[in-house]
Amino acid sequence: MKLTVPRRLRATVPVGRILATLALTAGLAGSALPAQAAPAEAGTENATGWYLALGDSVGAGYQPGAGDDLDGGYPGGVLDALQGTDPKLRLRNLSCSGEDLATIMQGGRCAYDEGSQLAQALVFLRAHRHTTGLVTLTIGGNDVRRCVRGTTIDMACISTGMANVSQRLPQVLTALRQAAPRAQVVVTNYYNPYLAAWFTNRTVAAQSQVLAAMLNAVIAGAATATGATSADVATAFATSDTTPLSNGVPTNVAMVCQLTWMCTPAADFHPNDAGYAVVAGAVTDAVA
């Protein structure tokens, strides 16, 4: 596959700006406790099954300048794919930007009738116990993103964040599986948007790869331990492919530039439309 980096993406991006995005965007659209909008019910009376999407801003389809898109993002792409064989399948997306493993369990980011995203999800699953066929979950990234301050990565904070994911993610997955034992639960891992630092600080880019691999290993372990399915978003983004392109840019860096907002003036880690389509493809591939 031949990838090219548009000229505007080759300009130097200050590494401090790139890494500061970790702390800034982790709380976007969630810091003011926005109400979780109820999905539209039109047409759901004839639903033959449900797809429940959960997680953070990636699950919520967030894009800079546009906010959350609970009907779009990668869950919308997954729904479109699955409706090819089940046209009456419907989506309920409860994802919340800024959510981490503590807030998804305890609340504090978005306002839910049941107090937290997990509690709201469990109520939904119990009410649709026999008709929910798929649950997707994207969570854990915000537990470690807060550990980057400027161009400094707080390793003690990273250790705590990883421990939180290791402890709490299995609890969340177990609760979901118990509430809907017939549903397939798919948990996604993460691409590494901070490979974009390759243009200005290759040491930081390399360090981010180590941390991303650690987080994804913890997520994979939690999925295996609870009988959930892993969706390999990292591989779909060619995260480990360092093959240089004709312009010398590694494939994984070029992919990040093409599929996220990191190499644009926004310097935002969220996927763009093409990136969400790639995430949707990884999830769809994991669905049995």
C-alpha cells in the first residue's frame, strides 16, 4: 500500500503542542458534565436487535470543531456494516468524551440518569437482554494521557494509570458480559497518535510507542481474562510498521498523519473521517 503525506502535513509541528494535546483533549466535551443525549427512537420499534457502543471520545465519534457524533464515528460505521445482513439492527451509543476507567464506573463526566455510563449501560442491557447482540467498548486511553505534561511524561503517573486500567477494565467487561450473556463484547485497543512527534522529537515518538504497547497489552489481557473479543485498531493503523516511504517518513507516522488530526494545525489525537472508518473496519473484522 502506497501512502503519501500531504505537503501541509510535512511542516514542523512543535512537539510541545503535540504532547500538550494529551492533557487538553482528554477533557474535551466532558469537563462540564454535559448531559448524555438520548438517542433518537424513530424507527426503533421494529428493531430486531441492538448494538450498544460504550467508551470515551473515540467511541463518541469526537472531532475537533464538531464535537461528539454518537450516530457516526466508528460505531456508525460498524452499524452500517452489520445492517448489510441485519437491516433492523439499531445502535445505542452511550459513549462520553473524557471518560476514563474511574468515571465510566462512578460517573462525573457526562450526566446519566443512572449516575454513570456503566450503570446506564447495565440498565439498557438488562432491558434488552435477549436482543443485544454486540457491545463495543473503547476505554483506558485517558487513564494515561493525563500523565503527559508539556514535553515531560510522568512515569509514576503512567504506572498508576496502567494499574487502574488493569484493575478496573476487567470489572467493567465482566459486568457487561453478565448483564448480556448472549452479546459479543468487543474491546478496542488504541492507535498511537503521538508518533507524529517523529517530525520534531524522535525520542518522544519512540517512547510513546513503548507506552502505547504497554496499554494495549493491558487491554488485551483484560479481554482474554473476561472472554471478551479484542479489536486490533493498532494494527489497522499500521502502528508498528516503520517501513520508510519514498519520502523517508515511516509508514506508521504517515498513517497517523492521514487518519488523525495530529499533523494539522489542530494537533488533535482523534481520528478524522478516514480514521474512524479504519477503526470501524477493525471492529467489524472482530465481530463473529
